Amino acid sequence: MIRPWTLLSYENALETRVLDVYIQRTQSQDHPEKKGDFVVLDMVDWVNVIAITPDQQVVFVRQYRQGTREITLEIPGGMVDAGEDFLTAGLRELKEEAGGVGTSAIQIGVCEPNPALQRNRCGTILVTDVELGEADWDPNEEIEVVLVPLSDVPDLLRSGAVTHSLVIAAFQWLHLHESSV
């Protein structure tokens, strides 16, 4: 049976507002000749919000993403602040990005965005009966709110109009949630 590797050292190589980069030296417990240095990104947890209006429209946002240098179609979401759980962070992000407020909110799933490199999780919350109002963007955000019929979401995913892997995972959580109710 495979076992966790032994941590030999853990050194901070870079600190930023969004993430810290560590160099982690580890060694196999079963094969001590196998050891090496690995880059680990220590990040805060993230949250995604599937927000559905009373007329079954899903709240999407378009925004410019620095990594791909493209405008993406996503659902509201962002970083979980210190002291917040996924539900609290998701409701805050929905309000900030789309001015959205709903009558019911539940957590429907949690995943690890990339356990090969990252030490964080991404929670998905479902908010229903969402009404939109005034957004309160972060200083470096520019967002366009887009409403999409819930029934059209699978086609958006299939067509590649939505490419963010964590958004795709969020809709898988929704599918699993709906099939268990």
C-alpha cells in the first residue's frame, strides 16, 4: 500500500497577496532513494456560486482573466477571507460581483483545484431565488453580469463557452445535488 512521503523541509520562496510559493523536500517512506524538491502553492480557499433567479436564470459573469489574457464566462466566486466559511464567502462574492441576494443558500460540494501543486480547496454553494442589485467590485475587477437559462447551461459547457475547470466542476456538483434530491 502506498504511504505519504516524509516532509524533510519546507521553505518559503515567495509571498504574495494571493499565494505563497514553497519549496518542499520530501522522501518516499518505502523507497528512500526517491526524494526531491517540489513546488507547492499555498493559497486561500476559493468559492464558486451557482446563483439561480426565480425564473430559472443562472447568474454568470464575464471578466478579464490575467492568466489567459482573455475574457471568460464564469459564475460569481473568489477567495475565502480569513474567518469565513464557504457559505459566508459565497454570499459575499455574489453580492460583490453581481449585486445578488437570494432566499436560500447551501453548500453542495468541495473539491481540490490541483492537489499536485496547491494546498487549497474550492467550495460550491447554490443560492436560489436570487435578485440582482448594485454590485460592489474589488478595485481591480470589471464585470458584466449575464443571465443564462438553467436549461442552456449544459450546451454552454459542451460548446466550450465556459472553460474554467472549477466552474465546470461546480455544475457537476449541481447535477449530483439535483439527482440526490
